[in-house]
Amino acid sequence: MGVESTTTSTLLEDLVEKAGGCAIIDGGFATQLETHGAAINDSLWSALCLIKDPDLIKRVHLEYLEAGADVLITSSYQATLPGFISKGLSLEEGELLLKKSVKLAIEARDKFWDAVKCNPLQRYNRALVAASIGSYGAYLADGSEYSGYYEPDVKLEKLKDFHRRRLQVLVEAGPDLLAFETIPNKLEAQACVELLEEENIKIPSWICFSSVDGENAPSGESFQECLEIINKSNKINAVGINCAPPHFIESLICKFKELTEKLIVVYPNSGEVWDGRAKRWLPSTCFDDDKFELSAIRWHELGASLIGGCCRTTPSTIRAISKVLKERE
């Protein structure tokens, strides 16, 4: 088991404690942007709104805060410097957009907190802002974050070089946390861990994997293999699953509880399946908010300390989760 960091874990652990043992993460960001009419069927996905409609990004953050989110994840999941450059932007413009993703979330959080903090009846916590760092597969926009397959030339150093400058820029922007999301294999998890060590990052971080079989990482590697790397680092404070079907989550929490002492974070999608090549959602038996509510209770009981939603979940989903978990406490 890994040794927890006393310097970086306090902020995250304090939030979990203030939230009654389970902090609420926000929900599907791109889903909500599209609800408001944003056209984001693009390789930049939700990050396209950093260029075209930053006010809408702030609006969505506020909607999730109103729904009870304790953690806001920034709009930088698919925001990468190579991605911005491919759209004709300069390196400097790309870096400013990365910083803007953090700035917008902080502004939304501070505006909301200023409005509710003096109300003695309010049940909100001052939310933390987590800078999203999507996997290399998310940048490729070909669905490989759900297959775990990268080209043979994608070695450890290439992944570290890909993530390094984005990590540096996001940290400079001043988020409370870092969220490495939909990591599909052991190699990229190792790259993230080594980067945090090399850059001596001092804010809390989590790494979340995806899963397509409910048992292993998309690459087919066992989570035991993946977590062995993470457990050795005190730079990672929480580990878990995002953007996997809800019916996988219960067994995966049990598996992770056996493999790590770190906080466990889960934010599944609605159950629909993303076809990365066709750029569309495939129909599936989706969870509705009532099912998410009941499942969230069970996930917390099994040991999840941070719970939210990913693709195709909405503020109503987060409101249901927040209400039932905070009322229980």
C-alpha cells in the first residue's frame, strides 16, 4: 500500500470530511453544453467552447454548483496544446486557453460561494476546482481511451512529453486539484505518476481509469498491475473510475478497496456507449436519476469517498446524488 502525503492530501480529505464522508463531483460537462445548444462535435470537444463561448462554460459550472457539486472539473479534458495548434492557434494562445479553463471554474465557484456562504440554511460546501487532464487517447479523438490501444511508438517518454507542458500550465493557473481522467492503460498511469514526481506537484491529484469489461483497464491489464504503480506515489491522493457504465461501479469499488488505501473516486457515465470513430452515442440501458440516487448510496457504503457523473449525466443527476447523500449524513 502507498504512503499518503501529508502535504497534498489534506485539502481533499478535508473536503470529504466536510461533505459528511462523501464529496460530490459534478456531471457531464459536454452533455450540458449541448443541452444549451453548443455544437461541439469536434476534436476539441467541450474545449471548443473555450474559444467560442466561455460564458457558457461558466454557466454550466454554476448549474452544477447549484445542484450540489463539491468539486468542479474544468473544461480542459480534451484541451491540449497540439490540439489547439492543429486549429491554427499559436502555442501562447493555447496556453492561455488552458489557463482560461481553470479561471472560468474558479470564477464560477467564487461567485456562487459569495452568494450562499452567509445563508445559515445553505447546505453547500466551498467547492474545489479540479483541472481536467484527459488521456492521450482523448487527444487522438478516436476512442482509444476506451480501447487502451496506442500505436507501438507511443512509449513512456512520449506520453510524459505529451502531458508535461499542459500539466505545467494548468498548475500555474491555480486549481485546487488535478484530475487525470479516462486513463486506459498501465503505461499512461505510470507516465502521470512520474510527471507529478518530476515536476514536484504539491496539489492533490487523482487518477481515474476507464473500463469496458468491469474487471480490467481497457488495455486488458489488471487494476492490480495499474494500482501497484499508483500506490508507490504520495503524489496521487485518490484513484478510481470515470466514464464507465454504472453497473460496473459496485464491483470495481470492492476491487479497488482491496488494492489501495487511497481515497476512491467514481463518476460513471449514464450507461450509453460512445462510438469514438462515428462520434455518436450508441443506445443502451441507461440509468435514470432515481437509479443513480440509489446506486450512489451503495457506492458510498462500499467505500467511495467522491461520487459524481460523467458523460450523459446532468445537473439533475448530481442534484439527486447530492440530496440523498447529504440527507443521510
